[in-house]
Amino acid sequence: MNTFIGIPASAVEFYAALESNNNKLWWLEHKDTYDAEVRLPLQALADTLEARFGAAKLFRPYRDVRFGPDKTPYKTAQGMFLSNYEGVGFYLQLSADGLLIGGGYHSFAPAQLSRYRAAVDATVSGKVLMSILAGLSESGFSIEGQTLKTVPRGFPKDHGRAELLKHKTLSASMALGIPDWLESEEMAGEITDHWEQLRPLVDWVVRYAAP
């Protein structure tokens, strides 16, 4: 396991350059930079945080260009996800804009979605979720997720938590930019602090709608 000592600012510069040079030739010429300044530091960070936040997965840098009009071959951000439950956990992304962190769930099977909606509908668990999200919003997090246009069938349109019932996925995120601690070992503690703010949301999902 590599010791985490921070992420070099040059990793941000790498993605700024990639945005203007998203082609195989440029990537191959700069693959060593990606490995040394992006992949390995983030893997070291993941190794540091796994015991507290769950098994880590670093996403592949290659885009799936089979579908959609955008045929650029490489992702312009490196993401990683830590979790003990499929699709529920903590997220970090590095790009030309710097760091973005998040937490929540990004996919539900139909049965899980039914459990989520039942928990939102129930008075106690529903109000707890509303309180968690209100606290995150007050702390500067953005509440996000895929949503339906209308309240799902079986629930009144004037439900007190109608907007939450519309959610198919639910997460909270915060853009951190390029903080002073990016290049230091202090970054692990900073990310830990931010993810701990997101833990009540993750724990709520795990309790009421775990995979």
C-alpha cells in the first residue's frame, strides 16, 4: 500500500489539458503522468479511507463511446467510490475544476425503490430523511438525483414529501475546487470530515433501502 501524501496540482492540470486533447495519441504520450499523478495518489487515498468507508473502486478512465454522439475516448474526470453496499456510499471526483465529493445512492432495483418510497412515505423515517437533507443543504451540499416528473402511482400528489417520492436516486454533493490541502497528507482528514457529514444520508439509505 502506498502512503498517501496528497494529490499534486499537476493532476488538475492534466485534466485541463485532456479537455483540449481528448485523443489516443495525446493520452498515450501522457499515460505516465496519469498513472503517477492521478491514479496512484487516488489509489493511496482510497487505501487510507477504505477501513472507515468501505471497499474502494477507482473508475476506468475510458469512456464507452458505443452510444451517444460524443466519441471522445477518455473521461475528463477521475472518480472513485467507497462502499460496503452495492450502489450506496461515498464518492470523490478529480477534474480540471478540482475536487467534488458526494454520498448517497445511484441505483436501485425495483424492490429497493419500493422500500425507499415506503420509507419516505412513513412519517418517522420520512421526516428523518427530510431533516438529514435540510442539514446537508445548510452545510453547503447540493441535493441531487434522478427524479420522476410526477409523484409515483399509489401516493397522493399533495404528499408532504412529494419531491422525495419522485426520486429514483438520491445523493448530496459539494464542489471543493482546488483547496490548499490538496497536495498534502491532510487531504485524507479533510475528505473524511466531509464524508462524515454525508454519513447520516448513507446510513439512512442502508437502513431503509439497502441493496
